[in-house]
Amino acid sequence: MSAPAEGTVQQPLDELIASLTVDVPDHPEPGVLFRDLTPVFADGRAFARVVEGLSAPADSDPRAAALAGADRATPTFDVVVGVEARGFLLAAAVALSAGVGVVLVRKAGKLPRERISADYVLEYGTATLELHSDAIRPGQRVLVVDDVLATGGTLAAAVALVEQLGGVVTAVSVVVELAALGGRERMAPHTVHALWTT
């Protein structure tokens, strides 16, 4: 990504995300305010900054830094886990940028091979997530990426799946955190990095 032109000030990332996000009331059901991030992804410069921002949290996490050792040029994660569906887009971009692989946490019934599963409650219903049982190696350092942290149910289930296979979650990174829903507390003790908190 190119630097801003000399004499210009780059808009803070949280303000940029907020300016491009479209709020959709009563979706997917009445009373839910949906944050549509697709305009952020459609803007090339904004998307590049989001990917860079999502990659950053492990660098500031002391546990991840200790696992990585002294070589700060190397990512402090071995693989990026993305949660269906928008998390796939983000995790793939972060993994490509970091030069590591990407692993997909999917909704129930989508994975063809042996898998583990975790049920969870989200702000407008219940669901199940699944992960191939050989997707994460014991001790592998994992950055978990998704678009939104709301109540934390989805991400807590994804983290539980990674840890069930022996993975070490170095951080959880999201584009938007809906702070009033308390998801950050549910993710403790894991580091949560949100690019925009609202």
C-alpha cells in the first residue's frame, strides 16, 4: 500500500471504516442493526488498510511476542482462521499478506471430512460452527479474524474449536466491535483488536 502524498494527513482508520459502513435496521430480523461493511471492502485503499490493521494485533500481544521470539519480521501467527462468511474474505487477505495459510470455520454441514463442532448463541438465534479435525496442529499459533464482534458467541465458538485441536490463539482481530453487547468480556483472556469500536 502506498503512503499518503506529502503534506496530506491520512484519515484515521476507524473514521474511514465508519464513513463507508452502511447501517441496515431490522436485518436479519426486527430490532437488529446490521453493519454492512461491503462498501469498505469495495474501496481498494480502505480494504488494504483494513487488512493491514487486522494483521497488527499479534505484534502487540505479549504472549504472541514471546512465542515468536526476537524475530519481529516474522508474523507472530502461523495461520489465520476465518469465520463464515465475511471472515473468509478478511482471513484470506490477511493470510496472503502475512505469507501464511488460512483455515475456515464453517457453518454446520458444509465440511466434507471429519470435523469437530461447537454450538453457540448469537444476538438473533443459535447456530453451530465446525472445523476439520486436522485443520490446526497442536501448538500452532493462530490469529482468528472476523468482521464484527457483537455478543462474542461466534468468535468464542471459533476460539473453542481452535483450542480443542491444541492451537494457541495469539489474538482475535475484527473490523467492528459493538461494545454495548459485551463480546470483548466473553473473549477474555484473549487479546481482542477492533479497528472500529462503536
